Amino acid sequence: MAVIAFFELEGWEKAHIRNRLLGHDVVFINGVLDDKNIAEAARAEVLGIFIYSKLGPKQLGQMQHLKMISTFSTGFDHIDMAACNSRNILVSNVPAYGSQTVAEHTVALMLALAKKIVLSAERTKQGNFSIEGLRTIDLYDRTLGLIGFGKIGSHVAKTAKALGMHVRIYDPYADPNLVELLNCKLVGLDELLAHSDIISLHTPLTPQTKYVINAESIAKMKKGVLIVNTARGGLVDNKALVDAVLSGHVGGAALDVLEEEKAIKEERQLVSPEFSGAFDLRTVVANQILFNKPNVIITPHNAFNSQEALKRILDTSLDNIEAYLRGKPVNLVNNKEAKGEGKMAEKEKPSKKTARKGPKPAAKKAKAPAKKKAAKKPAKKAKPAKKKAAKKSKKKK
Ligand SMILES: NC(=O)c1ccc[n+]([C@@H]2O[C@H](COP(=O)([O-])OP(=O)(O)OC[C@H]3O[C@@H](n4cnc5c(N)ncnc54)[C@H](O)[C@@H]3O)[C@@H](O)[C@H]2O)c1
């Protein structure tokens, strides 16, 4: 019997989790993992968390029995991987739960920006039917630049093509066949920045992608460019974005993710005497300025939050835990070299059947760097303490 602790649940999941993990000591702890409630998880061998629970050396140090973390998310930058590796703690994520879900939100933000939907709706709610200042742009025939062409980026591309847009892609590991199939164009980053009317971000947050949108890259963009970010806040230097929005160089931005987004939920804490300085206040202030601009739309990291996606996230997270308990962990993220980072799950790719094959690009196809090889075999699998006690899971619906 393993002790399995869950944080950040809403409630509707609990009965389902208990049924799937029968025979184990399942502990539900309210809220985000923090200094106050971490002791309740001290016995846990397995941890189920969402992105607002930060796990660094300090927190891991307080969970001496921990062997496996199942994060209920695709991104895992809330978990200190080096600290996990040094303790041989396995981390599994949810590699795919509906890339279309996030892609739909991305396209909704693109349309909302281009068509000034939020501003128009707010105005009419106040009984004002004036269309002054509400002139919009068409997406048809415009160029969309996608930084990152994995599961989500490729679904965005497919929808953008259906809207009649031209799609340029910067992704050193993009699948060139899929790029061609969707009638998009692989380009270098500078070319993408210079030619796109809308730029949308779909990479993970890594040292290479951190602040990919900064003062220098914004200077290379077209005046009036629209920027959409549904990936991670750290991809955009918000201080640079504020300057560009205020100067008009950036015509609008739609952000589902923000650096220091947690601070927005905890504003009262920022002015309390106990404020620990955990947030970068310049970034928090930059976020506040963006909030107040009519040409900036901010959604609260909600792109994943569809009914269908949540059920898939829960089931995959529980599959990950059960696989670990059987001694055959899956969806590991802390042996990335072995798994081939950025590789697209087959079932998540837009299928050849559904992807409308457009005419082949007349120009010579942009040369894509060879896809990274998955070099080694997966590292030795860590065994759970008492895997035999793991009961067979109930069949999924
Ligand atoms: N807002 C939300 O609710 C939400 C939900 C799910 C995922 N996300 C974010 O979206 C991101 C993308 O998700 P995905 O499922 O498409 O991931 P993915 O792994 O399928 O695709 C990421 C792509 O980024 C590319 N990439 C990596 N480094 C790059 C670089 N330096 N420059 C350009 N491209 C690079 C990879 O080659 C890959 O094709 C996730 O990492 C996560 O942070 C956000």
C-alpha cells in the first residue's frame, strides 16, 4: 500500500481517484502545496499536483519518502528537475490531453484581438452602440508566425489555414512533413519576426526559450503586430511588452499565461507585512499595466480548462501513478534525452485524413534541421516500495 497525496483538487475528482486507487492510502490536501500544509504530505511516496504547487529542494527535503510526482499538466517548470534527479524522484506529466483544447483557446484569443471582441462587448453592456475606435482587421490573407510547432502549435496552424491565413513556423525540431502537409512554411526566427502580423507562442519554457519575446525581438517585428501567448509566461519579457504596447509598436496582446501570474491571485499578500518578496514586483506592476490596456486581453491560464480536457488530464495522471505502482512508469519527463524532447505523440498530430492538403509550396521548402535523435534507452526504472500491493485499477470509462 502506497501513501498517495493530492493537492489542488476541486472535489469532483475525489470519488473517481479513490475508486482508481483502491487499496492505497489516499490523502487529499486542500489548496496549493505550501509551507503550512506540506507536513500533511510528509509520508507520501507519490504526489499528485497541479502547476501552482512549486516543488524545489526545500519542499522535497520535507518529503523524505517521495519517489514519484504525477503533475496534472503538460508543463513541468514548477518542479525543480535537478532536485528530483538528485533524489531519483520520478516525474510524469500529461503529454497530451487535448491539444485542440489549448489551440481553440489560442484561436479564440487571436480572433478576439483582431475583432476587438472584448472592447466591443464591454461597450455595448454599458448601453453604448458607437463603433468609434472599433475598426478591426481580417485574419484572412494575414501571416501568422508560430514559435513552436508541436502538438498545440500544429493544431493552431491547421485552424489558421482554414481561416485563409499564411503560416510561418520557427521550430528547430518541427516535423517537415507535417509543415508541408498543412501548407505552412518553416523559417528562421528573424524572418518570422519580420513578416508576421500575429505571433503566437507554443514552446515549453526552457533556458533557450525564456524571454524569446524581448525588446530586441520586438524591435524586429512589424509595427502593429499582435502577440498571443498560451504557452508559458516566461517566454515574454513583460516589461519589454509594456513598452511596446505603450509605444504602439505592438498593436495588441492576448495572454493566457503571465510571469508571476500567481501573484495576481494573491495581491493582498503583496501588501501584507509578511510579504516575503517571493514575486518580482516589477513584473507584477508590468502585468498590472497590461491589464489596464484596452488592446490587451488576459485570461487566467484557462486555455486547458474544458470539461473534456479535465477528465482526460485526471485519467492520464492516474494512469501515470498506476503505471509507477506497477513498476513500469510512463510519461516520464526527467529522462528527456531518452524520450526525445518535443517529439509529437502520434495520436495528437492532426491526422492526414483531417488535415486539408493544400497545394505544395511553389518555393523551395525551407530546410528543417534534422529531428533530434532519441539517443539512449530509457534510464533504469525506479521501483515503488511495495508494488505488489498495487491493486488492479478499474476499467476506465
Ligand atoms: N495555457 C495552458 O493552459 C497550457 C496548456 C497546455 C500546455 N501549455 C503550454 O504549451 C506548451 C506547448 O505545448 P505542446 O503540447 O504543443 O508541446 P510540444 O512538446 O508538443 O511542442 C513544443 C514544441 O516546441 C518546440 N521547441 C522547443 N524548443 C524550441 C525553441 N527553442 N524554439 C522553437 N521551438 C522550440 C519543440 O520542438 C516542439 O515542437 C507547453 O510547453 C506548455 O507550457 C499551456
